[in-house]
Amino acid sequence: MSRFEVTTLVPAPPPVVFDASLSVDVHTSSMGHTAERAVAGVTSGRLALGDQVTWRARHFGLTWHLTSTISACTPPEYFVDEQVTGPFRRWHHTHTFEPAHDGAATLMTDVVDFAAPLPPLGTLAEILVLKRYLTRLILLRNAHIQDVTRLDR
């Protein structure tokens, strides 16, 4: 199993960043390069505790489906999305939101624990390719969240 963490300073208050992070529409618009779409479950709007969404996207030239659920949620501080079905043996993504700069900004932290299928080849893929690739996806999503939550827009 692999783990990575990404911390991003977002110039908007935690409730705004929390809501944007749970938005199916914001997520979809951040992943345009993978043609990611919500195709089942909650397909637009804001996710909440217990909601499920099935995503379809192209990665590495293949179309993948992943169904995740919001398994924990404490607005506006924390939520977790976990894979229910999909390509990973494990996918557990913790999102935390801490006030920064007297609450005018948010320190957003993503902690992703994941395991690829088919060990030991999957474990090798985690180390050689997936960890870097997935970190880049989170960084792209977070840059998009920074943009859509800007207060000076």
C-alpha cells in the first residue's frame, strides 16, 4: 500500500473550500484532460455523507470506472471518500480544511492511501508510476479549487 500527502493554501475561507471540494461539478471541471464524468449516483451538485458517485475517466489510454462513497463528513473541517468498486485494491482519501490567515484562507490537506491490484506487480506500479501520477492529479484538482474559490474573481 502507498500513501501520499498534498497540502495546498487556498485563499478562501474553509466553508467555501469545503463546499467546492465536495462539488461534483468542480471535480469534473478540474479533470477535463481525463474526460472524467460522474455517470451514476450523485452526478451533479454537492456530495454529502453517505452519497455515492461513479466516475468514468480515461487514464493511461484506458477508460476506468470507480465508485466512491463519502464515508465520513464533518463540515467544514473534514471528509473522506473511499472506493466502493473500481480499479484499486484500496482507495481512501482524507480531506482536511484548517483556517489560515485569520480564517480568510484555508490550509487544505489531502492524504491518499491506495493499493493497486495484482501484487506484487501492482505494488511495483504504485512505486514506479501511480504515486507520482495520482499526486499530479490532486495538485491539478487543488489548483482548480484555488481558482474557482478566489474571492477577487
